[in-house]
Amino acid sequence: LVRGLEALKELPCETQDHHRVPLWVNTGLMADVVRSLERGAEGVGLYRTEVPFLLRDRFPSEEEQRLIYREQLEAFAPHPVTMRTLDIGGDKSLPYFPIEEANPFLGWRGIRVTLDHPEIFLAQVRAMLKASEGLNNLRIMLPMISSVLELEAAQTLIYRSFHELLEEGHKIDLPPIGVMVEVPAAVYQARELAERVDFLSVGSNDLTQYLLAVDRNNARVADLYDAFHPAVLRALQQVVADAHSQGTPVSICGELAGDPGAALLLMAMGFDVLSMNATNLPKVKSVIRSVTLEQAEDLLAEVMQLTDADAIGHFVENSLQRAG
Ligand code: PEP
Ligand code: MG
């Protein structure tokens, strides 16, 4: 197995007819970095910055954050590392910043918290920008965006930090800025968002929960939580079309991208990058390498005729088995 992984690592992720699909990883801990590099990840599509925040008993200072981010950026350089600004609230609250609400997933989460607390956002962005000095492989990504105004407010703060740091003498480039599409409102604003950013990245974990009105962590409705639901797949297709209409690349960084059958559908939809847990990367790469783009497109066309998530799941599973 280890030798197989080693060989696969060196092979490009491309279909039989040479359609390239970069596979990136989702990280949080330094341990993820090692596993990702061993598996041949070509970049980081989602670095969950809340992970280091969750591991302490107070907010890390700007300098502490800089050191943590620098480690990630250095480990992957020259590959890109997409750092998501703090996404707390929902199911992730910090012990030293408790948020108590009746409906946390519909409440004070992600960008909503950091726009209300610009001092947290600015310290984090400054730390990221400083960490990128001399490496230039940073990308900044904003979670839970549900309107153009939120994006613009966050961009203003990022530009402000950037200019401050230039004045302080740092030699940095403005990194690409992107937004996560994980709230239904962002699906219907994908074109307007895409026009204003360097990339979009779909967070299918939250998008599934919000489109289907199914709590992603509630066991009682776990059967209903299914990203193969036709409504979710149609939303994903729409986001790709809208992003590309503005010439903006679009990736996906939810768990869905790490499912080999789903990865074929996502590739066929036209996602430019698939970002996943490092564990799933070799499996996804093998499957992509075993098909042609046309086969994946045919699979997608058939799937989009089906009307329920179970039928889609079985259809994809059977097709994968037939293909060996
Ligand atoms: C998502 O929502 O799909 C996502 C990637 O972010 P998280 O799982 O951290 O909410
Ligand atoms: Mg999310």
C-alpha cells in the first residue's frame, strides 16, 4: 500500500484523455500538512484557522498567529495555501469566547462575528499577510458570506491591513481573495460575488445543511443530510456556470470532494480544483485517472435526470463498480 501511494503521488491527477484536475487538501493541524505532502497535494484549498484558536485558552496574539501561519505557508511553498478567516460560531465556539444562541447555525457565525469584531479580523489578516512575506503563496478566503456588502466590508479591512503593512516596510503582495459559497444566498449571488473576487470555493458541508434545512450534526436527521440531493447538485452546477461567466475559478472544499464518485461529478461540472481531506486524495486520484472526461460528463448527465438522492448515490456507486 505504501509503495502504491508513493507511485501514485508522482503521477499527475488527470483523466485518460489528459484533463487535469488539481487536488488540494483541507488542513488545520501541522499533522495534516505532513500527510498531505506525502500524498502529493498540489495546494491547500482550506486551512481552517479556527483549529489553532480552539487549541488555546485565549485569543492568540498577532505574532503567535504569524508564526503558526508561517509554518503552514512554508511547508507548502511554492504551492498555494488558502487560509480561511476565523469561522467560529455554529458548532465551533471558543471556550474563551462563548456564544450562546437558540439557533447557532443561523446565528452569529463566521464573517458575521469577525465583521462585528474588526480587531479580531484585522489581527488575523495582518498575521497572514506578514507570514506570507517572501513566500507569496497565501490566498485569503472568507466564510459564511451571504451578501455583497459583507464581502466589500471584509475586502476594505484586508486592503487596509495590506496598506498599513506596506507603510510599515513589509515587502508583501496583495494575495488573491475569495469567498466561500456555503449559504444559499451566495448561490444566487454567485455572479456578483465572482465579479469581485479572485476565486470562489463551495463549502458543500454547510451548503447541504442550509439548502436541505438539515442540521449537519443532528443524528436524527442524518438520513436526510445528503449532498447527492438533486437540489444540491443543481446549485453546484449553477455556481460553476456563474463563476466561469465572470472568468473566476471555482473550487470545492466540502467533504463531498473527497468522495470518489462525487469527485467525478464535480470534475464534469467544471470545478477547477477539488480540495479534500488528505486521507481521500489517493482514492480520488485513482478514480479520476481511470476515466475520460466524457465518461464523467455522461455520468453527470444521467445523474441530473434522477430525482432523489438515494437513487443518485446508488447510480454513481454502480457506475464506479462497473468501471472497476
Ligand atoms: C463547508 O462548510 O463545506 C466547509 C468546508 O467548511 P466547514 O466544514 O469548516 O464549515
Ligand atoms: Mg462551512
